[in-house]
Amino acid sequence: MNEQEWRKLRNSRSMLYAERELDPEQPILLSIDKDYASRYDGQVALITAASLFSRMTPSVFLEVPAIKVVPELPWRGLRLRDVAMETMKHADPYAHFDCRDERPGDHTVRLGATSKSRIVHGSGWNIYIGSGDSPISSSNDLNPIGPALSVIIEAGNIFFHAFKVPHVSYMFNALHWTNGILPVSEGVLPEHIDFRKIWTVGTGSVGTSALYFLALTSGIMGLTLFDMDIVKIVNLDRSPMFGALDIGKYKVKVTATFLDNMGIKDISVVEKALHESDLFGKRSHGVPDILISAANELNVRSIIENNLPPLQIYGTTGKSWQASMIRHVPLVDPCSCCLFPDNNHTETACATSKAEAISGEQIDAALPFLSFAAGAMAASEILKTNLSGYPFTDNRTFLNTWGGPRLSQKKLSDREGCICKSRSKIAHRQMITGSKHILLSDRQLLHNR
Ligand SMILES: [Zn+2]
């Protein structure tokens, strides 16, 4: 396959979804100032931007000072510029990515807190995109969410406006999922987070994005991954983990290898659909703590709900240039089958109706920044479970990117006749006894009495 054929296939889901791709002739310069580049938050922003933009266009260049990666990140001690460049080459081996200074005609994505022109600045939970100095105080929290979402949101802006980004400023915080920024003292993450019992069903674009951002924190992770699919070229534009050399390999194995290289060691993989593995049905009480349910295959939600799941957190990409985070607290919130009834599968899956109509079968199609956003939103929610006062938002939050970024929240609704109306609450309570977040169910049940 030559470069042109490869690129056409790689971008095919963007074309199905939005009938466009980024102009491959327009150079994008990812430029980061020395202060931001020497910090955890700035390095997360740069590496996320390198991964995302290199999956959208071959014309990406780096202007990165000679600085080493901070000890808190997986690539500690390596040169930041080299890590960003390797990240891009992993995504697209055909492109001629390079390091150089700014040139006339560049579309420069300026990462940092100070400049006369438009900047992209994320730190802690906060996000600022706009002109002039950033109103955000730098946080020393090892929280990748604000930095990652700041570049993801700007990528959506650039894509929607086809490089003619209007002079509009945005200030968001990802803790309350509202406009406006927070003091750095709010929502500080604990130093050592225990993520040793997270199971992920579906290691596609959203699942791998969620795991990628979690792996950038200081958490101790232990993971069990379920997915029956193999990596295809059409998957390369929307996952921060999949690379051109991974084609034809099981997604779970590629994900486990990528995480292993990020320093996450305790990973089990199941190369099967959930219904083909008895691991979930036969699991012990209290296992896992959190289920990231990021699969779309038929009936997966009813299999999960029939097996009395623990706290579920995941992200989805919607039909209207939208990414969302969804949370189901057991015994309290409407379940995932309330939202995704099986008989209505193709309407609710993360695909466009256009894509389905063309093929006559379900094809997952989303834009690269939407899948990254959905993963980052799910990761942010999982991080928040470690803060007192959790939860901070409704059980469904949205990032809308059509026309420019907007945040919103909308509670899930119960569905009459759903499986969750007839299953045993006593059995469900027993099944999740011993899981880390059972108090969340018990507290809210008491509160609702
Ligand atoms: Zn339900």
C-alpha cells in the first residue's frame, strides 16, 4: 500500500463523519515556551498535541526547547523533543515531521502561559485558550486533564474552522465541568492514587485514550482489558496508542504493550468479547473497583448489567461533534441499558447515521479530537473518585465542538422496562461489597431516602 492509499484509509472515518479532513498542505507548528516545556503540565500538553495532530495531518512541525522529560512522566530523562517526535512517527510513518523555527504561513499552536498572540494553556483542572497572558495559575498537581483537554479542544477548533480560528477566548475547568477557572488549591489529587482494580471493556479509541491519560498520573494501576478486535488502519487516527506497526495485532495486546512501555506492569488481557469470556460473570465480589465500559459490540451493555456491575465510567462520541462522559453509580443511577437499550443498538452506538447508511452495518466513525476528548473526560472522572465531595457533576457531561467548544451536563433518565428495574438490589449490593466505591452507592441511597 502506498502513502496515498494508506492516508486515504487512515482518514476515512473523518471523511465519513465530517466529509472533510485537515488541509495536508497547511503546516501546523506546535510551539512550546521554555517555562511550560520544563513542567509536567506543559509536557503533557505537548505530547498529547503531538499524538493528536500527527493523526490528523502529515504537516506537523515542532518548535521545542532542549529540555528533558520530568521524572513524573513515563519518558523521564529523555529529550522532550525526541519523545514528541517519536510519538508522531509512531502514529504516521510516512509523514516528514521535523523540528524547526516558526515560518510565515504556519498555523502555530502556541503552548504556554504568556504571549501576545493566541495561546493554549492547561494546568491542573483548568483550561485557557485565548490571547495574551493566561489567567491560570500553574498547578504542581500531577493532573494531565487540563493540559490534555486544552490541546484537544483547540484541535477541534482548528478542524471545525479549517484553520480560520476566530479570536474567541475560552476558560473552562474540568473538575466541575463549567466555564471559569478554579484556584489551584481546589481538587488537588492525592499523591499516590490506587487504581489497582480497573477493568476496561473495549480498548478501541475511547478506551485507549482513557487509559493513556490515566497512565500519565501518579496512580498505581492494575488493569484487566477485554477486546476481541484487531488494530486496523482506520483506527489509527483516534487512539493515542495505536501505531502503524500495530496493524493486525489484537488491540488488547497493543494496549498492554504500550502501557508496559509507560511503566504500567500489572496488566491482564482477554482477547475475546465480553460474552465469550466467563471472567466477568465469575468474578469475585468487590472486583473490580471501576469498569470502563468503552465497547460498542452488540449486547455488551446487557451482559454488563446482567452481571451486577460496579461503578461504571466511560466516554462516548456522539453524532453532533460531541464527546461525553457517562457515570453509573450502582443502585443509584439509571443503568447503561437505560441509555443504550439493545434493540436500539445502532441508533445509540458511537457512530454516525450516515456511516451506517452507507455500509448497511455499524461502522464506528468519529473525529480524532472527539475520541481523545471522550477518553480524557472518562479519565478525569476516574481521577475525581479520589477526591472528597465526589461526584462534582451530573452523571452525564458533554463537550460540544460544533461551532466552538461548549460544556453542558444532563442527567441520565430511567427507562421503563429496563433490566435494572427487575434485578435484585440485594444481590447487586452483595456483588459490589468490597469494591472501593461502594460508599458512593450507600451514601447516595441514604441521601435519597
Ligand atoms: Zn436501566
